[in-house]
Amino acid sequence: MPYPSDDARDRPWVMRTYAGHSSARASNELYRRNLEKGQTGLSVAFDLPTQTGYDPDHELAKGEVGKVGVPVSHLGDMRALFDGIPLNDANTSMTINATAMYMLALYVTVADEHGADREKLAGTTQNDIVKEYLSRGTYAFPPAPSVRLITDMIAWTYLNVPKWNPINICSYHLQEAGATPTQEVAYTLSTAIAVLDAVRDSGQVPPEKFAQVVGRISFFVNAGLHFIEEIAKLRAFSQLWDELCRERYGVEDEKMRRFRYGVQVNSLGLTEAQPENNVQRIVLEMLAVTLSRDARARAVQLPAWNEALGLPRPWDQQWALRMQQVLAYETDLLDHDDVFAGSHVMEAKTAAIVEGARAEMAKVAEMGGAVPAVDSGYMKSQLVSSLAARRQRMESGEDVVVGVNKFTSTEPSPLQAEGAEAIFTVEKSVEEEAARAVADWRSSRDQARADAAMTRLQEAARGDENLMEATLECARAGVTTGEWAGALREVFGSYRAPTGVAGASGATSGAGEAPAELAAVRARVKQTAEEMGTASLRMLVGKPGLDGHSNGAEQIAVRARDAGFEVIYQGIRLTPAEIVAAAVQEGVHVVGLSVLSGSHLEVVPAVLDGLARADADDIPVVVGGIIPPADAEQLQRLGVQRIVTPKTYSLTGIMGEFVDVVREANGLDSPSPAPVAGA
């Protein structure tokens, strides 16, 4: 995140909302409105094709263009995105990782065209690829070359755009993927070590200047509802980062050792059930990162109350901004020294997290560091196991979620009154227009120059020179985002990260869900397999398209395995054709599709059509994700047998429904399932 000046701990933090959708022009209009409302920084949300290095007309981009952010395919899009916004004065955060180098190159090129001074450009590229292998899944290349891209960006920005934060090491999605506070701290700092060691060992930064590189490292964290624990976590982060900077990298300047972090409070913790309750959740989580002066966020962005329902409207984003403004300008929050100083409760909690994080960091170090720990699947399996334990606690009622597993009766919400549009929807024409636009862009550019730039990029990638200048030439030559990534894929190769499912512990015992309940479903799975004359019921869990939020799919896979299903789960980013081929080859009895990006009306019908063409339309299909009721009805009309949304929180109850689906598809009488808590 971009930060205010280093003496700004007593002033309001940078305030922003995470925004972008449809097209560069539409997003530019949104940014201008937000700035007029008092937002002090921009936070760019890119769509999934842009994040993963595909153009809008690529097969994998179908249904994903403009859905979760703005498509930026080339220099023209970046020009439109920041039209009329003075980049010398802007604080621009870009949530981008695999293609971060290209987005920065496009941004710098536009700034050059504006006549902006590169030394005054302030902003951040998230650029933390390690957490993409563990949580969001928007990686493009294998880990080692991805770290090289980060290293080259850090070295280049240090010399050319010194106020830019070239990496924002991100624990946010680790928490959403299941990380405990100890794991969140340990894995994030292990990533920082991997990156800083790579920059140091590259020889691109003189040793006497390395402290300046360390001083530009920033972090992006999550804040959940365990208020005291979150404050302690941030104090632990600050303590361990200071220690790491001093002892490992020899940084003497206290200012350069400061733990600089921005925050977005927990989005996946927002509920679809009684979504109005999300307002108080957001406010409490915001307090956790602002109340303690010594561990206060330097930049804050808040989700909107209705993000669990879909894409927020401009009014919803304004409401989230006003929450920050009321806190900063109407309260006395900023008027006092740290109110937790000397608290024995806070000190004990902080010390426990520090101790646990040190131990977990030592385990990662023994494996060779963060990159080998990703490649081996260790960190991913740890997160999947932690999330499974969290799910157990919620399903058993040990962890209360208001409106979901307790206090579920509700009055009709005026925020979701009949006829009211509670979310913003992207027109279907957006994707078609973007595909036409990128084709027009390619046809109008100097093709010889574009080809030469990509050839030059590949030559540099095969050697060891810094890739930033070759990337800048690609930007100036009109190379598209997909072409830039495609050229590097030819050199670096593609990659599919470990899913973590095989090594994860599930819900077969412990203080969570009642073993009898799971045993009842397991008995039905076994009974159904025997009646069908097969050794086991086989379920394919598929993630079609570019949606990399795999937490739900992984938890379904783990619980299905615990319930006795044989599970086929190949990970993220599959085409509908690949899912169909796997379903037929494996002879599965049910296909489960997980879609959280809003592309369900495009990718699910493609799978259904593929099964029909393969004479396999007798395999039932179930779908899970953030799916509005009207869309769910449409999918069911097309042949989907069950729709699972975040409201259906009991995984074992879902497994029981899957057994029903298999029995119905095979003409078997379906006995009533065992009662399920919360179902």
C-alpha cells in the first residue's frame, strides 16, 4: 500500500476502497467519484485475466472479463484508467502479482507520457507471488522465475522510482485460507526472507544501499473479529520484523526497520445470511488495526457490507469510506498514546504469537525457505488443515457466527427489499467489447516493433539481466498483457501448485462436528456404492475458469474424502473441456464445480454441454459459490442438481445432499438423511 510520510502515525491513514470493474473507462469514472468523496488513495482491482496473464479473447478468460476488477490488456487501457488523474500526486495501490511487472511498466509509461517525475511516483504493487500458490491462485509461472521477476522489480524501482513500494508482502489471503495468527506471521515473514535474500544475492543492489531496499518493503494484512488477538498479532509482526531487519540484514536505522502495513479487513468472513451484520463486523475489525498507536495501519481499505452477495455498488463503497472518516475525524482515537501499553493481557498474547511464529519460521527455514516449502506442499497442507479445523468449530457451534449458526431468525432487510438491486452487475456485453477492443489494438499497432520487443524479452529471460527495461519496451510497443505473459511462459514454463488436500487432516475426530453425524453419511456413501455395484463413490471437484479462490473447493474435497468418497481434485484453472475429460476418464458419479468469481453462468453451462457431447450427461452436476437466487434458478433449469452457497455452512450436510444426488441420478430410493446441525 502507499503510505503517508513516516511521521504520520498520529494523522489519519491513507483511505481507499478496493475498486475496478467492467472497463478502464468505467473504472476511471468510479475513481474520480471516489476521490471527490474524500478518498485519499486509489486501490486498483484487476480482473482475473489481467491478474493471471491472459487477454480478454483467451479461452480461459471466458466469463471472467471485468467481473472482479478492471481489465487492463495494453497501454491504451492504462491510459484510459488514469485519464485526468495526476500521477505525480496519486497514491496508487495495485493488487497485482504474477503480472505486476507489466502493470508497473504500463503505469510508468503512462506517467512518462504525462510528463510526471518518476522520482515522485508513489504507490505499491502487491507483487507477493508466494501467497498466490497458497491462497488466491493467480500465479502465472513457477515459483523460482516468479521470485526473479520480484527481485528485478525491487532492484529497478530502488534506482528509478524510489518512492514506490515494489512489494506488499501479503498475509491477508493466508488468513482467509485458514492461517492461524502464528502461521500468518511465520509464513509472511518467511516470504520476506526469501525475497530479500534473493535481492541481496542477485548483486543488483550495493551492500551499503541494501537498507534502503529493506525500508521500502511493506505488508498487507487481514484483520478478523478476534479483536485482542488481531492487535497482538500486529504487535508481534512489528517486533519480529524489527528483529529480522537488525539481525539478518544489519539495518541500523530504526526508520528503515519500521513495520509498514496496510490492511483490508476480512472479506471472506462477511456473511450472505443477514448481511447487514457485516457493518458492525467491518467496524470492529477496523478498530483492531487502528486503536493501538504503536501497531497502527498506515493505510486502510474496507470491504462493503454486501460483498458476500456480489459486486458492491458505488453507494456501498461510499458507506465503507465514511466508516473510516467518522473514526478518523469524529472520535478521539488519534489523540492518545498507545492505550494498550503495559497491558499484561496484550503482552502475554503477543509473546505467545512471537514464540509460535519463531518455531514455525524455523521449520520453513529447515526446508530451505518459503519457495521449497511451497513446492513441497507443506505450507498449503498446513493452511488447509487449519481451515478444516475452523470449519469444524463453526459447524459444531463452538465458534458462533451471528445469523449463520446462531440467532438465525430475522426480519426482512430493507437493504434487500424486493425490487432493490443489492449488488452491482457487469453487463454481458463487457466481455465481447473487451475482446473486440484487444483485437483492434493488435491490428492497429506496429506489429514488427511488438514482435521485436517480445523477442528481446525472451532473450533477457533466458539470461540473467534485469527484465524491467525489456518489459518497458514491450509496454511502449503495444504488447498485450497476455502476450507479455505468454512470451515468458515459453521460457519459464507453466505451473500447477500443490492443492494441500492430500496432506490435510479432516473432520474425522476431535472437538468439532459430532463423529456420529459424519459416520451416518459415510455409511450412506458405502451403502450407495454397494447398491450400484462399485467399490466406491467417486466425486470430481472442479475449478473452471480463472477463479483461484480454492478454499471452498479444498474443504469440500477434504470433507468428501472423510465421508468416504473417492475424490478427484486437480486444482484450479481448468477449462470446461478438461473437467469433462477428467469426469469421463475417471468414471465419476458426481461432478462438483466451485465458482466464486461470478462466471457461473458462463462456465457451468459449458461443462454441462461438454458432458452432453461426451454422452456423459447422466453424471449429475452440483455447483457451489456466490450465486444469486435468480442465477441459481437458471442453472437448475439447465440441469444442475444442487446449488450450494455460503449460507449452507454444514459441510457434512452438503455431503449428505451429494449422496442424495447420486442416488436420484441412478434411480435408487433415497432414505432420509441423518439430521444435520445448521442445515
